[in-house]
Amino acid sequence: MVTLLWNCVFLVTAPSVVYWVIFAREDVGLSPAQVGDIVFWGYGGGVAGHFVAGWLIDRIGRKRTCAAFYVGGAVSIAMLYQMPSLAGQYFWMVATVFSFAAANTSTHVYASELFPTEIRATGYGWTTNLAGRITEVATPIAIGALSVYLGIPNSIAVVAIGPILGAALVLRYAPETRGMTLEQIAESLGARRTRAETP
């Protein structure tokens, strides 16, 4: 589950980092100064996503926060690559960074809670820094291959479907851990495994 969560996050973040400058300069016709200004305001404003996610995970829960920002990130990044106006580029860049900052924060919380205490550090490390980063490497390659046929904006739209599917899986299969201690979470997950293994 943690690996799935991280791969959903990186489906959103990888194309925003790799292809946006190319798109902004070649498709939208922005100057280097405009590109730099949009990135500055996008990341300056978008950083608030970390704080909003931290507040929401304790108000509406981990599942809803993760799912909402996976969908928000998918929609925002698809719109960022479809919007030709300068104002649209500012708005959707802030929305994209805000959404993936919030998705990152909520996923970090989940990743640190869903492992039993005795393997928490190992599980977190392997899923967050290796298995969960498959899409971070694969997505830019896939977009590059697709862009030959679809162009960059439509290729981004195709991969943006991934986080939406991830949000559905989170809502269906991920446990809600809001208000629970780590011991209660471990006990709850153990009970779920036992029920799943019982014929």
C-alpha cells in the first residue's frame, strides 16, 4: 500500500519537474524570465500545501486527504499543460505544486504509520526511497515516448489518470489511521491480515 501511495505521488511530480520548462518555452512561448517567475511563485505559493495537508489529515483523515490531493494533483498538472495563457500558467503551477506538496505530506504520514514498529524504519526506507519511486523514473520516459505521437500536453494528460486510479484504490483499500496510536494501527492491521487469511 505504501509503495502504491508513493508511486501515485510521483506520477504527478515527475512530469511537472521534467517537461514543464520545455512546454512553457516551446508551446506557450514564454521568455526565460517569465518561466523563472512562474516557478518562483508556483513553488512559493504551493508550499502551503504541506501545511494544509498537515491540518487536514487530523481533521478529515489520511485516506480522504491523500485521495483528494492525488486527484487535485492529477487535474492541476493536466490543466497546467493545457492552458496557453500566462495567467493560467501562474494559477495552475501554484495549484499543481500545492497539490503535490500536500500529497507528499499526507503520504509521508501514511508511510510512517503503516509498518509494525519493529520494521518501521526499514519498511519506510525501502518503500519511500526505492520501490515507491518506480514511476518517478518510468513516467518521464513514458511521456517522452508518448510525446512523439501525442505531444507533451496530451502525454501528460494520459499519465495524469494514474493518480486518480490511485485515489480510488486508497479510498477502497487503505486503512484510516486518524486518531489511532501506532500500537492501535499495528493491532488493527494484524487483525485485518488474520481475517484475510482465514478461509
